[in-house]
Amino acid sequence: MAKLIKTDLSIILLRFSNFKRIYHQTRKSKYHKKNYEAVCVGGGNLALPKSSTFLFFAIFIFLIFTISIYLLFLKNLKDNHTKNQEIAFYKIQKETNNLLSKLLYNFENKKESVLEKHKEVLEYLENSSYEINLDEIHKKINKDLPNKPYNIYITDENFIIKNTTYLADLDFDLSFAKKTFLEHKQKNETGISQPIFEFYSSKFFTYTDSFLPNSNRVLQLSYTYDKLNKDIEFLKNLLENSLDIKSSDAFVVYPDGFIGEFIFKQGDIKNIDERAKEAKILVESLDENRYSTKNKEDKSKKLTYLSERSPIFDDINIIYTIIFDETSLQKNIFLLNLIIFILTLIGLVTIFIIYKVRKKELILNYKDKFIEHSIHEIKTPLSIITLNIQLRNKIFGDDKYSKKIDGALKTLKNSYEDMTFLQTKSYIDYKIERLNLAEILKNRVKYFNIIAQTQNRELEIEILESCDVFMSEIELTRLIDNNLSNAIKYSFSNSVIKISLENSTLYFFSFGTNIIDDKAIFNRYSRENISSGGFGIGLSIVKDICTKYKIDISVDSQNNINTFSYRFNCHKFDTNNI
């Protein structure tokens, strides 16, 4: 019978050893291998998929989605920006068109009367001195006219205004118009200008000019289109409220080649020559009835223009130009890029975390399945060997061989009970009762004493006070057993393991290598020294039990002395809160 027992025990220990070997090989294996990894346990196949494949596809899909969303938002941002610009442009173009149509109509109606007023002033001056006070003639030509629209200007030989009814223009230099004045003098005619817009006064004017007889002085007469003030003010407010508009101009190209520029919102201040040059370039380069845009050199501005015929005069061409500020679009694009970058970073980090969690869950699931298979494999031979060892001891009594067999059997049974508890604790309600901690501690130390002796360790117990606790006996047993098993497993050979109960606190003292991480050792399947055997589930079971019953855990490891202490709520535990 002894040979049979030894044979059965050898078989079960060998099978258990193979389980542990496969288990620990699996712990060391990498999940980013090329193919699926499969481990066969008890006839069942447990396959873990390649985690890197999941990570690759998750990142790929996320990036495709992110890029698609980014391109969609970017397109919508640009389209909305352009659409808003177009709406603003055509709205301003419409109002400008109405204004200029009224202006040109008034000009055609007033042109002859303005020339007559000029002739009247000229006759008055011929009969008087050119330095005479102009108030009298000014009143005469503005008689019965509201707002006195006519003003008189007399220049010296250098075309500097020296006498005027409009004091704001005194000493204003008109030399830029010298060429025009000389042409009119050569033709012996009184010149009249198409309507001109003055940005600083925000009004339209028509000017007449002629040289005074027997002198190099020029007489100018101006007519102000005051009836258009409301239209001008409305257009200006419309432009000022459009924050993205840097400047707005309208150019009227007359049949004789004259280009009238109307600046309703001015950006960079330019002199007359610069504006005239720019106007001519636009006139020469633009096609009729064509809406176009182009970016300026610094990319922060966009020129938008439209060329069309006047709705009143077919021979007059009108060019509308607006320079839009692209800074807001660039800021919005930068903000969009920043948001997408942050979201992409967050997304990638999230995917990586999910990947790690998934990988960990797969590993834990595999180990749980491994434990489940191990329970079924060990159960039957464990029962057989337990029965046979009991029969052998009854027949032949105890000897050194039976003690070694008994120690090995108890070690195996403790691992089996841990695996069984781990699998069943989530759906079994253990009976809570009042237990004498000291008595149960004595019994478990006595049980493990044989295991300690077979492994050249010694257990010493010291109970300084009795303590009753409210909890299930199975869970209390697992707490004590796993601490005893852990102390025996990781202590030095030929050392003494001390167990003490004092002031409602249970202490386990052992001599062994210092614990590196006193937090990680309570994690499931975590072991600091894999050479010492075990599955790494004992202390995780202890932690779960302590959490359930609000038992304080303390670990101290220094100078090769490892101390585990558990403070119980003796006589105070409320069973209703469990």
C-alpha cells in the first residue's frame, strides 16, 4: 500500500508541477508574437489573440476617423469663412451700387449748373481783385440752397490754395492736378471732374477748374452732394461692423479714362499717386462681370474684387474691391489644429490604456481559466491520496516518510483550497458567526506545523489575549493559512516563524529577504520570488477578505525581518454592513 500511495502522490505532484511550469511559462510569454498563442489545459484550448493586432487596428481606425473629422471641420471652416465673405461682399456691393447710381445720376443732372456757377464766380473775380473776400459771391451762388454746397478756391502760381471759402483747405497743395489744369488751359475750357470722394470728410465732390485771366492762378469751384450723406453713413456703418474687412474701395472708370476712387473703409494709408496706380492696374487686369479673389503676399489678407457695368450708364465701368483680413481664419485653423492634436493625443493615450487593460484582462482571464482547469484536474487524485494516507497511518502508524507525504499533501491541499475559494467566493454567501480567533489560530498553526518541519522551519505561537471576531470561518481560515504558507515559503531555512495575537492584532514575523514592494504583493498573481513556487493568489485573497471585514493591514520589512499585522474589529463588527 505504501508503494501505491507513493506512486499516487508522485503522479499528482508531477501533474501539479507541470501545471505550475506551464503557468509560469505563460506568465513570462509575450503577447506580441506573430501568431496566436495557445495553451492546452486538461484537454481544453485557451487561445489569446495577438494584442498588437488589436492595438494597430484600433489606432488605424481612430486615426482615419480623426483625419476625416479634421478634414471635414477644416473644409466647413474655410467654406463658411468664404461664404460669409461672399455674403458681406455682395451686400456691400449692392449698397455701393445704389450709392454710386444715385451719385452718377446727380452728377449728370448737376454738371451744367455747376459749370454755370463757376462762370458766375469767374465773372465776379474779373471785375474785382483776386485777393478779395469771397463771402459775397459765396452767399450769392449758395442763395436758397441748403447746406451751402458750393465752395470757392483760388491758388497761387504754385497751385497752393491761398484764398477759399472753405478754410479747412487753406494752403492745400493741388500740384498733383497740375497736368490736368494745364490741359484745360491749353484747350481754353473750364474743366469739370467726375464725382470725387474725400475720405476724411466722407463726402462726394465735383470740382470745376480754370485759370484766372492774365495770371498763373487757378480758380476752383466745388459742389458737395449732401443728399447722399445718409447713404454714405449707412455704408460706412456696414463696413465698420464687418471686423474682417481691412479696406473697401470702389473705382468708377469713365469713358475718357478718368478713374474715380471711392474709399469707404481705408486700411493702410496711401498717397494719391499710389492709389491711382493701383486703380489703373486693377482696371487693366480685371475682366468684366467676374468675381475673383487672390491672397496678398503676406497670406494674412485676401483681395476680393468684382468688375461690372454701371446699371445707369453703359459706358461707365465700376470696380468693387474689398480686402479681407484672414487673421481670424488663420487663428481658427490654428485653434482647430490644436484641438485636433490634443484630442488625437488623448485618443491615442486612451487606446494605449485600453490596450494595456485589455491585455491585463486577457492574462487574468487566462490565469483564472487555468486555475479552474487545475481545480478539476487535482480534485480526484487529491481525494484518493488523502484517503490512502489516512488508511496507511491507521495500519502502519506515523514514520518519517508519512510525515513528508503528509506535509506535501497539506501544501497541495492549501493551494487547492485557495484556488477553490477564488473561484467560488463571488457567488457563495459564507455564514458569518462569532469566532474565537485564538482557538482557530492555534488549530491552523498546528495544521501547518508539519509543513514547516518538512521544510526545516519552526512555528512559534504567542497568544497574549483572547479575541472574538464576527466573520465566516472559511474566510478567517484562508486569512491565517495564507499568511502561514507565505511565511514558510519565503523565510530562510532553519529559521523560526513567530505568530502573535495581542490587542486585537494578529502578527506574523518571519526571517527572509526584504520585501521590495509591499503593495504589489497583494495583487492577484503577483510574486516577488517566482522560484519559491505558488500561484501568487494567497495574499490577494487575504486582501479581499480584509477589505470585506474592514481589517487593517500593515506590512513592515527591514533587516531581513518581515512583519505582517492584521488589526481586527473584535466584538464591534456589524454583520449588517457585510
